[in-house]
Amino acid sequence: MKEVIKNVLLGTVVFVVGFSIIILLTSSDIEAEHTYYAAIAYALLYLASVISVCTAVLLKKMTQLKK
């Protein structure tokens, strides 16, 4: 159970940091084109958080199987 909480926190941290970076980059006067770029960046950061959690789980399971 501790493992699951750690993995969820890892994904949440990646997501929050990415989201705050997007807000900082797009907080000034936004043109329509920049809004689309921000949406793409938001989607990519969400994907990165999912991939990081999945990779952490897979690596943990692989190291447990080797032992």
C-alpha cells in the first residue's frame, strides 16, 4: 500500500510542477495561438506524469522479481 501511495505522489508532483510551469509561461497576455500551445504542453505533461508512475511501478516489480 505504501508503494502505491508513493507512486501516486510521484505522478502528482510531476503533474503539479508541469502545470505550474505552463501557468507561469502563459500568464501574460495570451494570443489564441499560444493557448493552443499551452493545451498541447498540458497534455504532454499529463502523459509524462502517467508514464513516470508506470515506469516506477514496472522498475519496482522488476527488481522484486530478480530477488
